[in-house]
Amino acid sequence: MSVNVFPSEVTAPATLPASIRASGALKLVAAHTDSGTVAEDIAESGPLRVRFPRIREDRLEAILINTAGGIVGGDKLEFQIETREDASLAITSQAAEKIYRSNGLTSRISVSLKAERNSELFWLPQETILFDRARVEREIEADVSSEGSLAICEAVVFGRDAMGEKVVRGLLRDRWRIRRDGKLFFADALTLDGDIKSTVNRRAAMNGRIAMATIVVVSRNSHEKLDVVREALTGEGLEAGASAFDGMLVARILAEDSISLRSAVLSALEAAGTPPPRAYTL
């Protein structure tokens, strides 16, 4: 017996059976050893997995995998990533994460990041692709030592334009909180609810563009990279800006498509001194 379910087309019943909703958690702790950074603790549940395709002397590279193949209404995913003292970890995802059409339930993604003294933690997943009528809430909580380094990049693409898929309605609620030595240092929030298309098409919003990214780099010398990051954020169809103060650099990018966005993100990350893992390529 087989069941044919295409998540982006689910419209009924009002609630999905619990058996086809995903609930997963992933914990990864990286520690420094004489032979380099290693995974000290790994805990996986549900559809979430982590793999280490390459080990470099200067840092550990990790690839996140969602074996469910995407996120549907009611799914709940939790990530807890930590770097111990002197460890270096760069983490990305196997592919762009897809948030499929919801029948009314809201998916929830929770990310907890911690970078200890003299450690580096780069959270650099590939793009999140929203389908029409997707509903997702994401929360990122991070704490970085004043003597550590943290980089976060999250990119969102509204639909797959090359396939004629447009996002008209849905919910995207994004909340970021970054603390340095436990003290709130950066806060950001975005809510798009209901008529997403009209909102993002406004001149003061995305002005018709369908892809956006936010990059935050916290380190002792991140502000010194501001000029080179601004130089990197140029290109046809892009609208981008960057600012820096008190050991933090923030860049925001708008692009006409996912390929242009990916190229701009890669350039900005390299300029900021936070090169992504090899799996994050064009």
C-alpha cells in the first residue's frame, strides 16, 4: 500500500495527522584538541542529521541534513550548536530548505548558538525557500564570548521563480537575539503575515525582488572589514548595505533571484573573513 502526499498542495483536513508531522532535534558540540577541532557531543532525533565531509586543520566543517526533504505545517525543528574554547566550526546545510504550503498549521524552527572564549562558530545554512501559503516561525538565540567569534547568515527566497512559483500569501515570522557575554547585543524581528506579495513588492520593502539575506558577524575586529564588505556587495539587480560598530558587522542583501543572492552572500562572507564550508557553493 502507498500514500501519495505532495506537501505543498495539502489543503485538508484542518489538522494533519501527527504521524506525518516531523519533530526533530540536533545537538552538536565542537571542542578543540591537539589534532584540531572535533565533534565532542552529537545528539540526533527525528529527521535531523549532521555529517562531516571534510576535516581541516583550522576548523571543523559540518553539513546539516533534513531527511524529511522539507518542512510542512506543524513541523518542529530544534538546533543546539556550541563551540568550546579554542574550537572552530563552520556549519551549513546539505541543500536549500523548503517550507511547503500549509493547511493552516505553523512550522517552528528554533536555533540556539553558543561560542565560547577564543572559539569560532559560523552558522551558514543554504537558502530557505518559501512556497505560497507556507507558515513558519523561526527563532535564533545566540551567545558569544567577548573573546570569541560568531557569524550568522540566513537567506530567504520567496518561491521558485524559474518554475513560475510565486508567493502570494503566508506567514514568515523571524526573531533574532544575540548576546555577548550574556548581555543583549543585537535584536531583530521580521513579520510578514497574510498578503506577503503586496508587502514585499512595496518600494520601501523589497521593491519586487524575491530574495533576501541578513549577515551578522560578531568578533573583535569585524568592524575593520566594513569597507571591503561594502565593496563586495555590488552587482546588477542587487540592493545591499552594511554597517559596523562595537565589534559587530551587519549586512542586508536584496536580490532578484536565488543565484544572484548566493553570489552576493559568498562575496560578503569572504570579505568579512568568514568563508563558508565548501558545500556552500554556487
